[in-house]
Amino acid sequence: MNDIEAKVNFDSGAFCTFVGRDYLQAILPGWKNHLSTIEGVQFSSCSNNMYPLGILDTNLVFPHLEGSVIMNTEIVVMDNSTSQHIILGNDYLNIYGIDINNHKHRYFTIGQNKRQKFAFSNMPNQISIGSSRKDTYKEELVTNQLNEAQINPSLSLNMRHEHIDVLYTYSNAFASDNEPLGAIRGHEVNITLNIDRPYPPVLK
């Protein structure tokens, strides 16, 4: 399934994760080709019956500069839901340990890594859906080599990702743990210090 972007609403009052057919049709016209059957289950919302059409098995990708979080989810497609979001219910909020913190700066965390904060105010309205590809080297670059890097906080999330992409594309130009500073392939410089007279001016 091609990567698309979707809006997600966290709803701890919903016991399962679901999406309305109209919203799904708008973001993924070929959704019926990826649908699994569902039988013998009844759903309701505010005392109104909801009619499931099937289950969409896909991945939700929450982007973060320190490493995106990929959730494998089974989303129930509802025939009569009018929501213009994917409703992430209590099932996956619990499975992935999503903790919503309503402090001065609202954010949420996923799993045990409480230092990796996803800020509602800084996140785009959309996340990726359907992507299961992971670039392990890029994640290693962000996690290990750029973990102490200071990126201008005024940059938008998209601008930060573009900045990381440039660093990743030209990462071979930087020194690594296995190569000392200055050992840039293709730009080697041989330096010889003269200890005989006349001394170089810098040594006087």
C-alpha cells in the first residue's frame, strides 16, 4: 500500500481503533482491496449502532527527529462513522503505552521512552500511514551521532526533517568513531611540520 498521510484522534473512550468509510475513501481510494472480513462483533457509539465493513491492517508512523515510531494496527472500517480522523482507541493506546500529558506544553509519549516527547503543538495535522520501511542507518545517525545536536527550535517539523535528510545524504563527509576527524575520503591532506631552521612562522 502506498504511503499516505492521515489525521489521527486519540480517544481513550473508544474501546477499539476505527475509521469511517468516507474519510478512508478520501485518503485511500483503493482501501477495499486491503480489507479483511469481520464477523460476529457489534459496535456502538453514544447508544447508536455502528456497522463494520471489515478490518484494515496497516502501520501508523508517528514522525520524530530521534526516531519515528511505527505502530502495526488493525483498524475497523465503519460504514456510518462521520469522523474525519482515524480514531486511535483505548486498545492501541494501552498496547503501545501512549501517555497524554496535559501540562503547560501539551505532549504525549509512546512506550517506555518518556524523554521522547511528541508535542501536539509542533506536530503536523497528519501522520504517515501504511509505511513499514525503516532506514536503520538513518535512525542510527539521528540516535547516536546527532543526539546532542542543537537544532533551531524555530524550525518547523518538516524543515527539521529536511535538515536531517541533508545530513544523512552527505554523512560520508563527516568523521565517525572509526575514522578520526579530518579523514574525509577524497579530501585527504598530508601535512609536514618543518622542525629545522628557518622555522615556520606559526612555530616562532
